[in-house]
Amino acid sequence: MTKPPPPARLASLDAYRGWVMFLMMAEALQFCAVASAKPDSGIWRFLCHEQTHAPWKGCSLHDLIQPSFSFLVGVVLPFSIASRIAKGQSRRQMTRHALGRSLALIFLGVILRSINAGHANWTFEDTLSQIGLGYFFLFCLGFRKARDHWIALGAILLGYWSAFAFYPVPGNFDYQSVGVPADWPQLMTGFSAHWNKNSNLAWAFDKWLLNFFPRPHAFHYNGGGYATLSFIPTLGTMLLGLIAGNVLRSSRSAWRQVRWLVIAGAVCLALGFLGDVLGICPVVKRIWTPGWVLYSGGWCLMFLAAFHVVVDIFCWKRWAVPLVVIGSNSIAAYCIANTCDSMIDRLGWGTSVSPSGPYAPLVNGAFGLVLIWIGLYVLYRRRIFIRI
């Protein structure tokens, strides 16, 4: 019996992933440096805001990079499993690969965070480590029915919310001892205080866990409030992607697929927004609250629908080629983005010919990004793709 050919890869997925990676690498454009030099410009203030993470509650375009990357891991999984089955791989072979990929992602994240630290920086809050910690569970769920995906997603959201909700809010807590000013405007009161920075369940867990690893100083807190346990709700984001990926592989017509993505995205956005407004669960990316899973997941579903319409249905693909070049080599692009400052210093104009004036950081960053894209394009043309 002839084996079925591997399923075709949707160009929209590489375009969406490329857009996400471009947003990450575009930090080199330093919009905030230009905004500081032009304080009266509303446009540059807006661009700076969208290129900066929210200090705690809230969301900017930059905050949607990590959930989009995680979401796409889930979207691609049904296509990957079908492709490996078509190539004759056994379940055991795929399981070994998934476990190896999980470990590789975890340790690659540690390596990238250790480059400028001068020592092994054993933390697990970065994008790759977070995906790695949850990927094997996602892979196992990938063989289950859609009903089980929804059950797992609901259990993650409700269970993670409950764990934070039942963790006691500290009384007279010394926030300054964990890097948070006592008068910080982002500190929440009432029920939402269960999700305050560096005084929550995830912070307490990291104070226990991370001090088991060798480090020059005892771990007391993460300056940004990020936490290892966020991999659990990140798995929820990947599950949303898995559900969406199965929709794209289903027998539904293309426009019915789009309708499903848009409706699901709108529902997730509404639930995340209402939970935040009502004080039930704030939308906080840095500790990946269940509200953040829903709110950011809603945007991810909307973005996926838009790319699916433009690239796959209307077949307007030429404009997306620069993004596909980046998205096809997303691991390479991610590593570049996480060493972007040093890369731009080496690939930019150089101090002797560097432009001056308020737009100097923008021009220098753009020049470096062009050179990096050319390098990725060479890899793309030669069909050299870095995979894990």
C-alpha cells in the first residue's frame, strides 16, 4: 500500500512566524531612543510603547511576540505529526524526538541567557526554555482527540488560577526587598493582589527551586517578575495553537476555518478582557496568568486568521517572502534576536562612519538588520534550515 505524501506546509505559518521573529529582531531599531531624542513626536512615542513590554498589567505589540511563537509551536504540531507518520516513523521514534527536542530547547534557552552573564545562568523563564518544559506534554496530547485538548486547556487555566488564588496575599510585605518600589503604580489591591509582582506563588516556587542550582549569589527574585512556573499556562497557549492547527488540517472549507479562528479569537479576547476588568484574573504577561493566555491567545488566533486569508486563500505570497525567509529559520532568527545588540555592533556602520542625529540608532539598527536578513536569505536559498 502506497504511503500518503506528507501534508503540504502552509506558507501562512512561516509568514506569521517570520513576522514574529522580525518584531523580536526589530528591537535593534531602538524606537525608544529616537522617541527620547524627539519627545514632541506622538508617532515615536507610540512606536516606542509598542516596542516595549508592559511593566506588569496590560499588553503591547511587543508582548505578543512570545505568545505568538508559543502558539505557533502548537499550530505546527498536527502537521509535523502527520508528516512523520507519512514518512513511516513509529510512535516510539517520534516520542524520542519530542523528548530530545524538549531538552534541547530548555538548555538552548539557558545557554542564550548565560552568554552575557559570565556564568551558567540557571533560569527557565525565557521563551525557548518555557516551550521546552511544556513541549513533551503537548506532543503527547497531540495524539488525543479534540475533546481532550479542550479538557486539558480548561484544567490548566482553572488549576493555575486556583493555585494563585489560594496562595495567601502577604500582609506587611517588604516589596523593596524583591525589587519592587512600595509605591509602584502597578501594585494591585483586592483579589487581584494574588498576582502582584514577586509576592505570588510562582515567585515563591522559584525562590525554592532556583537555589538548588549553582549560582554566584542566592536567588531572591527576578527583576522582571518572570517565573519558571509560567511554562504551565504557556502549555495552555500551545494547546490553543494545537486546536487551531487541527482546524486548519480539518475538512472544513478555507472560509469556515477562518470563521472558526475569528470567532474563537473574539471569544478569547472578550473573556481575557472581562476577567481583567472584573478583577477575577488580571492580564499579566510576565507571569502568564490565565487571563493572559486567553487575551494573548485571542490575538494569536486573529493574526493566524489574517495570515491564512492573505497568504493561503488569496495566494498573495510575494509580499510575504521576506517574512518566510525569517520564519523558515526561526531558531536561527531567535538566536540572532537574543544576541542582537552585539550583532548590530559588529554588523552596523561602525563608530567612524556612524550617522549622527536623532535617527542614528534607527539607521544603524536597520543597516545591521538588512545584513542579518541577507545571511538568512542565503541559508534559505541553499535550503539550510536549523531544526531542533
